[in-house]
Amino acid sequence: MKAFVTGATGFIGGNLVRALLAEGHQVRALVRPESDQRNIAGLPIESVAGDLDDRKKLAEQVAGCDCVFHVAAHYSLWAKDRDAIYRANVTGTKNLLAAAQSARIKRFIHTSSVAAIGVPASGTVANEETQTTVEALVSDYKKSKFLAEQAAREAARNGQDVVIVNPSTPIGAHDVKPTPTGEIILRFLQDRMPAYVHTGLNLIDVDDVVRGHILAWQKGRTGERYILGNRNLTLKEMLEILAAITGKPAPRFAVPHAIPLAVAFVDEMILARYFGKTPQVSFSSVRMSRKAMYYDSSKAIRELGLPQNSIENAIEKAFRWFGNNGYV
């Protein structure tokens, strides 16, 4: 197969490129010239410069490929990034879908997110049948992922071969940016996490996420979405796993959500708005943490054969990679 990959410089995309190459596939990656390209440095891929804004140029760039893996997304929880978020995540997805259709690409794998599924009601676990509305979602990022997924589903209804995957919270090596979960690990390793909040999330090894993408290309049903997740954990449990791996003590005390909300107000509404400083905590991230984000991956396990490797090993891989690459 010759695969066209967007988001190849990112966490999931970079690991996906490595997995595709390891299986003998060819990769053509769409790369913004200004992006951090450490994740694909030295890899035997065809790199094409561009972005998701030019539909006609995209059709030329994807031509000759067998499958599109649309992994790219603009991730931000800051209100000031609203326009860029919708332009990249919604308009960019529509442009790429149209380009792939024009170029007669056989299959389109759309990387959505559990963010597009929504947060389950308290005490429940969400699955692919869980439905939310754009109004119910907390941040512009989540709203944009919801709208992008709706565009992918509409394309499938109109006859395009589109399969949707919804990763939960991947963890592992090559987290260059890092992701919000990678940032939690770094804060822990750097002794910058004296306390925690009561929240929960679904973790999965990033290697299993990329395997899920390839399995979706091989086995996924057109128009269906598949949650790529593994284990539901509280943040406290995740930190205790980190403590066991590193030998560092886990934070013992939980703080009420009112405290990070106050920090977010100072960060986002005062320091960022009036002094131009980069905020450390956003309102959206605090609001999202007030509910456990638990998901059921049974459908992907049953239909695709999604692997469920050890979360402890995934966390240890992330810990080792950060340490070996100068983050700590």
C-alpha cells in the first residue's frame, strides 16, 4: 500500500508512519514547512510540503496513493486559538475528504477522538452509540472534532469509503510536543505535581492506537466509528503507576476543582490577555476534568482485533523516552 498521512510529525502520526514502514508500506506525508519535524527525521518517506487549506493542491498531492490516514489536528484549549482550530480541524477535513474523492482514493481513515463522542453521564461508560451535541461539548477543540467527524460521516453516507477511529488517551514514546497526558508525566517527573484532582480517563498504548488505524484500513466497516482505547483509570491511579515505575512518591492530596479554576482565571484571563504570557492552565481543561472520561473499546476489539497491551508498560515507555530525550 501507498499511504498518504497527515499529522506525521505528531504523536500518533509519527508512530503510525513508523508502523506502516515496518510493515513494508510506502508513506507520503503532508508536512507544514514550519512544523517540528523531529518525529520523521531520517525516515524513508516521501514528504510533501503543504497544509489543508488548498483543496485542489491536496488532490494533486494525494494522487497515486491507496489510502489516506487523516491524523492531523490543531489541538488547543485556549479561546484565542478558536479560528485556527475550526479552520484546521473542520474546513481542513472537508478539503481533504473532497481531495481524496477527486483523486479516487480507495479508503479514507479519519482520526477523530473520543472528544467527538462526548463525556458519558456520571457513573457510566461511553461507547460508539453514545451521542452528544455540539452545544454540549466544553471546548472549541472538542466542538471542532465533533464537526469534523460529522463531515466524515456525511462523506461515507454519500458513498465515499470512510472509516472513523476515535482514540482515547494515547501514551508512549515519541511524544515530542508533548500531549496533555505526556505533560502530566513530565510534571510528575519534574516534581511539579504536589496534588491532583478527582478525574478519570481512558488510557491506551500509542502503539495499539496506530495498530488500530491499520486494522481499520484492513477490516473497518465503511461509515462506522471505532473507539481505540483500553483501560479506564482515575488520575490518582495513573500517578500511583508512575510512582511504582519511577520510585518517586505519588501526590497524596486531592484539591477541589475550584482551585485550578481560580488558577485558570488568572492564567487565561489576566496573564495571557493583558501581559501576553503563555498560560499554563485553561478553563476548558479544568472544566473537562470535572467528569471522568471513561470509554468502552469492545467494538474495536471484537471487529478489528484492537490489541490491549499493558498500560504500565506504555507509561514506562513514555517515562524512558522522555528521560532519554532530554525532557527531564
